[in-house]
Amino acid sequence: MQTRKIFLRISKFIGKAVAGLLLVLFAVVILVHIPLVQRQITPMVSDYLSAKIKSRVEIKSINFSILGDVAIEGLAVWDPEQHKIFSAENIVVSSNITDLITGDLIFDEIRLSGVNGHLTERESGLNIQFIIEAFKPEKTEAPAESTAVNIQFNKVHLENILLDFTSTISGTN
């Protein structure tokens, strides 16, 4: 009889703990979807990216949902010499959150509008080399086995895209 009471107390405690954790998780999900919170997250992402690439990154707004949809407005990236190398008015990505959780990079739709990009090849390399270097993985003693990454875009919508390439090496423009 005594062990049954202890078992019931433990069961009630575990049930309340699990219910509390689920409630907190639900509250965080709801909180993240509030536009005020998303406006607070936008400068944090911009500051993180600026610190990571050691150059200026500006983002006007980021809107996202737990379903896997992300919209970025007013993205601009400068190189270390303060030349604007990329800007986009709107980037919208729609995906299924279950695909992303399982590691499948399947995007239902991506929309790019108002994109302006400048790629320059110099003797020292491309003007985006600093971004590539910033996100390169740390070197390890033993080379890790690399696995293929598959990215799938079901629909791609491009609107008002301007990309230019200049090579000081070959004179291509």
C-alpha cells in the first residue's frame, strides 16, 4: 500500500513536470511568432553575421514560422573595404519543417526579388572569399570523411535580378 502511494506521487510529479515542459515549449513557440519578438531577433542575427564575417551586414526584417517558412527583407552585405557586394529586397523560403529536422534540405519554394550582386575576381581571389573563409569548418588533425549534401528546390522564382562579374585578371566584365 505504501509503495503504491509513492508510485502515485512520483507519477503525478513526472506528469506535472512533462506538462510544464510542454507548456513552456508551447509558450516559446507562440512567443517567437510575435512580430515584436521577431523584430528583436533581426538585429541579433545581423550583428552575429557581421561579427562572423568581420564586415557589415544589414537586415531590415526577418519573419519566420515554426512551419519552416522564412522571409528576409532588406538584406545588404559589404566587403571589408566597405563596397556593397550583395543586396536583396526580398528573400522568401518555404519548406516543410519535418524535412529540415530529418536533415533533408528540401525547399518547396524560394523567391528572390530585387537582388543586386557584384562579384570581382582579383589576384588575391574573389571579393567574397572572406565570407567563404568565415564559414569554413575548423581544421582537424585527421581529415573527416565528408558526406554529400543534397539540396532540392522545387520552385525558384526570380524577379529583378542584377548580377555583375568583373575580373581584373582576365579583363572580363
